[in-house]
Amino acid sequence: MKHFPALALNFGPAGGRRLGERLKQRAAAETMRVLSTQGWRSFYSGDLARKWLAEARDNGVPIDCEDLEGHATVFQRGLSTPWRGRKVHVAPPNSQGLALLAMLALSELQPAPPPADQSDPLIDPVAYLARKAAAFVMRDTYCADQRRVCLPPDLLSPDRLRKLELEAGPVMSVAGGGDTSTLVVVDAAGRAVSWVQSLFESFGSGIVCPDHGLVLHNRAMLERLDNHPVRGLRGGFRTFHTLCPALVTGEGGVELAIATPGDHGQPQALLQVLRRHFEQGLDIQSAIEWPRLRHDDGQEVLLREQMPFPVE
């Protein structure tokens, strides 16, 4: 808080709130009222945009009115892969949903495991590390602004996946502190939304526009300050992000809408929940609560303390 004093104007001093205390963000509420009456475009142009941008620039943010006015919302077709008689759908790049599809496609090349009350073949750290490494190499090659990458038609073909699994080297993932929320909604007609919103690290960039209740994210932390063809930071291009909302469909329509926080752990957690539920028959709550493993970088695999059996 001492480095970002405006945070205290929104949330109070560090350690100054009780667990369960109600927090009223009046400035943010007023901004939402303006958006509800004037429309989402008012966030990017007009009086509201000029005012909050002036606050941001006072805190060193380099964007200007032309940057905001040049924003365009893009509606893109999602990516999907067949899996265990269903289809799993994710958001396309610049999302990392491709990593989830790659890991599922690799598991599709193997027989489905036995029910969960027998042995537990999903917990094989060596095999997991190889598949995750292959999937994240694919992610780091193609998950960027779609003006920077071209997805090959055989992206998830068995031959390409097997080759990646054999050749993938160590994976380096910069983990954030965590400030992500998810929302999953299904209506009576079976229409489903899987939605993820994130500031990336805790309180994002730490930069606040206090008169408008806005906290700005630091998603560009995952970009590089060089000419890297995929990760080199470029103005006007969408940055890579780790959000991974997903839908599972079958013959009758949507069977599951799912999402989770967890930066690089998002596709890893969803993979394990989906396999527990659809392959081993656990109900969805049990599949979510079952202890999971995670890999960030190097050769170390992280395991939940609640794992019910030893793993070597």
C-alpha cells in the first residue's frame, strides 16, 4: 500500500478491514451507472473516458485518448477438440485455452482410465510433466494477438502432439499473485456462459483512478521488451493472457460450463476436473474437490497436501 497510496482510498489501509466487512465502492458504482446509461463505448470515448484517463496518466500510464478511441471489441470463433465422445470449446488466442485443448487431445490418444474407486492413473507426475510441457510449448508459440500468429490446420493432430511431447523442453512460467474471478451461468433453455475476469496479480498494476473506482491490470507483465515475434510488446496489440473459460458439449447440447482462477494453473486444474468427472465418473463437486497437481517451471511438480495416497 505504501507504494500505491491510492489503493487505500478504495480499499482502506493494509490489514485495516475485518473479515466479512462490507466494502462500499461508491466511485466504482457511479462509473457503472454511467456505463449503464451511456453504454460501454463511453468507457473509451467521451467525458468519462477523458476523466479516468487523466487520473491514470497522472500515475504514469502511457496510453492516451487515441489509444482508447482506437479500441475495437472482437468477436471470434472459439477453438474446440473432440474428447471422449464430446467436444471441449475454449476461447481462441490471445487466450491460453489452446493449452487445455492440447492436454485433452494428448489424453485422448490413451485409453480412458478405470473408475476412480480403483487405481488412480491420472496422478502420474512424469507423464503429466511431459504432456503439460508439450501443451505449453504450443501455447507459447500460438497464444497471442491473432494478427501475430497463424494457427496451422493440423494444430491438434496426433502426429504434431506426439512430436511435441517427445521434444518439449523445460517450461518457464511467470506466476502472478492472483486477482481473478470467474462466473458460470446456465439458463433454463440450456444457454451457457463461461466467463473469466482478471487483473492478473493482486490489485493488478496497483494503479488506481480513485475518482472512478478503477484498478488497472498488469497483464502486459507476460510480454517482453524486445522484438520477440510472439511475446515482444507492441502497441495496439492484445497481450497474451492466461484466462481459460471452457464449455463441454455433447449430443444434447451443453453438458458443462467451467472456469477457474489460477494463472498458468487454469488449464491444468480444468484438465484434472474434466478427467475426474467425465472419465472416472466423479460427480462435479467431488471432481472439483479432489486434490490436484500443478507444474509451473523446472522439474518440480506441486501436489496438494490432501492427496490421499503417496506419489513418487
